[in-house]
Amino acid sequence: MAGEELLVVRCQLGEREAFRELVATWHPPLWRYVRGMVGSPHLADDLAQEAWVAVVRGLPRLRQPERFAPWLFTIARRTVADLLRQTYRAPETAMEEARTVLAEDELGGVLTTMQIEAGLAALPPLEREVLILFHLEDLPLASCAEVLGVPAGTVKSRLHRARRMLRNHLAEKGYEA
Amino acid sequence: MSEQDRAGQRAVPEQLERALAAEVSLRSRLRHVAVGLAGGCGAAVIAVLWATEPHPLPTRTRAAFATMIAIGLAWAAFAGWVLSRRRPLFARDRVLAARIALAATAVTAPAGVALAAARGSTADLVATAAGGAVLTAAATLTLVRARRRRRELLRLRDALRQDAP
């Protein structure tokens, strides 16, 4: 933990070489979260880059470097939410894109070896993101609550519902849950 | 999981590295600091020249002065916007920028005062000196705060280095 905080502080100081390390450390979990939410690796690349730009621009104002992880995922979540808002606002072009993503997803589902990740794609966004943050990113409950902007109790109930939905989905697909 | 997924999880894409290198560029930040200060200080000197003009100026000359002041202020505002939203200064950059700002005001303020002393009335001189003093004090305060923030972060960095394995 001290190592991660140290990296953030070095970036806030303006040590340019620390940025490369920060991105190398946090890009994989950030990308995995975005990928889990949008379903397409190309879209995930674009959104992750957008999120990183926002992170770099906001970093000098981050007052608690030890809270970097929840702050990072909050920004990523906002980036994904902006995309979803645009998707609903411009139904025609966005639906085309969504169909493409879905098609890629179905193909990906055939090739995937990780049952959980395959199951995630079938869950609604709220349930999907809480599972990604808690189980795949290993964020503590309080940090999940901070990222999602809801009380910890809501995170617990959402997690409970998400696990049940995932279990049902995997059972339908013939996996042992 | 597809090949693209594995690649995405493994490495930082080159395009992202390039984009972030541009985002954190110190040169770009200092360029905007310089542009903003040049615009602001230029506008201030032109304003002193205009205010201390002994005879009434023709309309065209007044319009030219006003335009130049507006252009200078516009550059200062643009640089301020970039440095607050697009390229925010990190702690060390802020100290560097504050030093440059202090040097710029330390040159501009006496230049303005000298112009006012040579060309204007006592009231002009007092107003210019007061304006110069306020700008220099603001630059000094910015430098003090920037150094304090950098010191805090340096202290935290050193403490964390001792804690880190």
C-alpha cells in the first residue's frame, strides 16, 4: 500500500518517470474494469485512455493520495457512464455499435476460458460493476461504496443479488454453480 | 478470453503512452505560463502607456491600444484556462511557474513605475506603483504556497520511502 501511495505522491510532485510506473501498475485493473463494463476490447482501449487523461488532469488536486484506487475507479466509472448516456441519447448510431459489441461478445463467449468473466457479460450494468470491483479488482466494501456513490449496505445487497444472478446464469449455461 | 483481451490486460498500449507523455509534458506547461505572463504583463504596460499619455489620443490610436490590451488579456485568460483544466501544474512545476511569474512581475512593475514617473502625474505614479505592488505580492504569495505544497509532498514521499519495503 505504501508503495502505491508513494508512486502517487511522486506523480503529484511532478516526477515524470513516476507516471510511466503508475500507468503500468494501474492500467491492467482499470482496463479490466472498463472491458467488463463495455464488452468490447477496442472500446475499452478508448475509454481507458480517456479515463487516464482525466486522471492525469485531476491528479494535482487529489488531496488524499492513499485513496487513489477508489478515485481512479470513480473516474473510470464516470467515463463509462458518459458513454452509456451518449448511447441512450443517440439511439441509431449507438445501437449499431451496441450490436457490433454484442456480436463480438457472443464470439468472445465461445472462445472464453473463464466462466465468471463470460457470465459477467450477461448481467445488468449495476450488478456487473459491483462484481468486477469487489471480486476482480479486490476493492474493499467501503471503497466499492465510494466508487459507486452508494452506502455500504446497498453494495452488500447489490453484491448478493449479483452473485445470485450470476449463479443462475451459469447454471442455465450448464456450469456447476 | 480473446487475444485482444489478453493483450489489453498485459501491456500499456503505445498510443496511450504517447497520449500521456503529451499530457504530462513540462514544456507545454511552461509555454503556457510564459504566454499567459507575456499577455498579462504586456497588457499592463500598454495600459500604463495609455493612462499616462499627456495629450488626448485620436480615436484610432485608442482603439489600437484597447485591442492590444484585449489581446494580451485574452492570452492570459487562455493560458489560465489551460493551466487549470488541461495541463494542471504539479507541485514542482508550480514552484517553477511561480518563480517565473515573480521574475516577470519584478521586471514589469518597475518598468511601469518608471513609465508613470517619466510621463504621468503623481496620481498615475501612485496607481501604477500600487498595481505593481499588488501583482508582485500575488506572485510572491503564489511562490510561498507552491513551495509549502512541494515541501509537504517531499516530506510525505520520504516518509513513505522509509515505510515501503
